[in-house]
Amino acid sequence: MPGMNYRQFYIETHGCQMNEHDTEKIRGLLLQYGFLPASGMEDADLILLNTCSVREKASHKVFSRLGELRILKKGKPGLVIGVAGCVAQQEGKRILKKAPHVDFVVGTHQYHSIPDILDGLSLADRAGVPPKEPSGRIRTAFAKGPSPAEIKEIERGTPYRANITIMEGCNKKCSYCIVPYTRGREMNRPADIILADVREAVDQGYSEIQLLGQTVTSYHDPTEETFSFLSLLREVSNESRIRRIRFVSPHPINFTDELISLIAERENICNQVHLPLQSGSDKILRKMRRLHSREWYLDLIGKFRDNGRHIALSTDIITGFPGESDQDFEETLEVVREARFEQMFSFKYSVRPYTEASEWEDSVPEEIKSERLARLQELQKNIQIEEHRKLYAGKVFEVLVEGRSRDGKLASGRTTTNKVVNFESEEPPGAYVKVKIEKTSPNSLYGREIITSMVQPEWS
């Protein structure tokens, strides 16, 4: 690339699977333009933070990280620092003002402009010209709509899982959520392009396909409205070479009886579904604009339970939403007891800018939010202890090896129900092995690899 001085890059990713996939796209772009991945931040000429702003702590973490990078840059003046993703889209000019050592920020739909931004910075530096002010075009790139070019140069992060974006953005109007601001309205990719991406990934040897979108189940082909997420999932699952299919993140309201039946019928669609609840109180659900009621949600849980195939359900819950009373919280606990989720992501409510709820009084004291969160997490921990023992102990499951356990002593992988399993094995990432579960804990399972023929779990 003309005038380019920066040769090694390091990307630190914050947030969800969508952010991880965006990082794969950026890695591919940088490799195409002559960069090489650095082994660590200390070796990098370019450091890029790819950020998330869904939770308040996520954006705080970014600014804290930028403070640490300022010290690193003092010892390495030629280091280029960039910020991408949702925090960049939300806080772009504030980042450049608060952290002037940041060289550029790029919004959620402008990743393709990163090489040009870097080239502009390089040319300016060679000419002895300081970078332009935050309002200039060199240091920032934002857009409210899709980029004019779709990034195809993907450097996938694993040898076994291919993340494939099917849509971005969200048309829902949850009162607490910043995603419609940072990612924009729904933008659906044509089905023929998605299916071509799937075939290409399978041809390259990827055995697990993960379909991504902010509200993935609301997908429809922009060229054919009747081609829905159900249609797409059916087409993808028809590809016999795919061993596992996952999708994130869905909205409960989009699950039809037909979609639930398809998940139950197709073995290569993983039997794990995320159903964000957020609250078990109808009053709070209305304030959140969640589009479903408590009764409707529990009916949906019942449909998954009655479909003939065990489906591991997970959820999201917020405690301390504005106006949440003790009774509202107790109703949430009641739903959790009845639903018996196998996994939960729970958070204290935090005000997100540009949302409807940001204009309301944050009425629940912080100590009450924390106390409710602790009670909720203790309840869920006990449920997971019981469910894991009942559903997994003593049974054999197929596990996809993803790497090593935290201490490096064991192999680590996942079942189709998305359970982390640690076991003794020297198989490499991407291998499928049979593991008998000998010990369970609230968050993971432990077992041993077996060589005998696969024994199906009782509920398979």
C-alpha cells in the first residue's frame, strides 16, 4: 500500500459474536493490505480496539484501556492506535477529545475505510503534516447506513467455526437498548449471497456455521420478503456436510411453531436456543417495550419443552430497571424457577445514552440492584447445578474441541447444547470426540474421552 509504514497489527475485541466477526473482517482487510498479525501489543505498530457499548461497563473498559495504551505509546511514538465498533460509533469525537493519543476512530459500517485512513495518516506523517482535527475526514469515518462495499476478505478466528452475518441492526425499540443507534435499522443480506458464503465455508473445511445478526430471527431476504429466517435455516441445514449450525442473537417474538419444529427435527441445528427474557414482570416488560408478556413467554418455553428434542435454553435478565418494585423482581424469580434455564446472562440496569429509558429517573438504588442481582444469580447457580447433574452426569456426548482449559492441562470444547466440557485429550481444535461426563459444576462439565461407539444421551 503506497506510503504505508505500519506493518504489524494487534486487534483487541470487546463484546459479542458480531464484534468477533467484525474483527475477522478487519483482520482480512489488513492482511490483504500487507500487514502481519503481531504476537502481542508490545510488538504491534497498529493497535485497534474493536468495541461494544451495549453495557455501561463495556464503554468504561474501553476508556480505561485507552489510558493504558497512552502509556504504551509514550514509549513507542510511532505506534498507531485506532478505535472501531459501537463505542466508536457512539462516542467518536469524544474519544478523540478525551484520548488525543488515539489516531483514528471508525464506526460500525465503515470498516472498509480503515486501510485508506491508515494510508492518509501515513502520508500526512511523511509530509510532516499533523493529523487533521476530529472533524476532518482522515481521523474519523462514520455512516448511518450500510457501507458501499461489503467486506469479503475474512480471516476466520478458528479452523472449525465460520461466522456468517445474515443481517445487522434492529427495528425493535426496546427502551433500554442502544443497538438501534450504534448499528442502525435492520439491513438484511440477500439469501443467495449468504448461502454462497455457507457453501464456500463448507468447501474450506468448516464444520460449524454460526449465523449472526442483532435480531437474527427477524431476517428476511430483501429481494424476496417471503423468504424468512425459517427458510434460510432450512436451506442451510440441507447442506449435509455441516455438522453444527448455531444462530445468535434471536428475539423471542420471532419464534414460530414451524421454526421450533425445524430445530427439533434437524440434527445438525444445535439444540440450544437463546431466549432473552429481561424481566418476568408484565409491568416492566411493557416499560422495556419487549413485545411479549410473561404468560406468552412461558407458553413459548412450553413449546420448546414439548417438541420431542431436548433444547437447552439460555436467557438475559436485567435487574433494577427504572420502576422495578420488589414484587416485579419476585415475578422475575418465579419465571426463572419455572423456566429452569441452563444458562443466564444477568446484569444490573445501567443508563445507555440515546435510549428512551435514558430520559427516565434511574429510580432503583444501586445497592438494591446489586442485592437483586446476587439473589438472581444464586438462584440460577442452584438451577444449573441441578440441571447439569440431571441432564449430563454419566452420559456420553459429542464434543467439538475448541482449545485447552484455562490451566492448559485439559482439552476444552462444547456440546451441541453449548456446554463447556473439559477432559483429557490431545486432539486439536476442530476435532469431534466422544466424552463421558463424570463430574458437573454450575458452569462447566468434566469427563473422559471414550473410544467405544457413541452412546446417545437419554434425551437426544
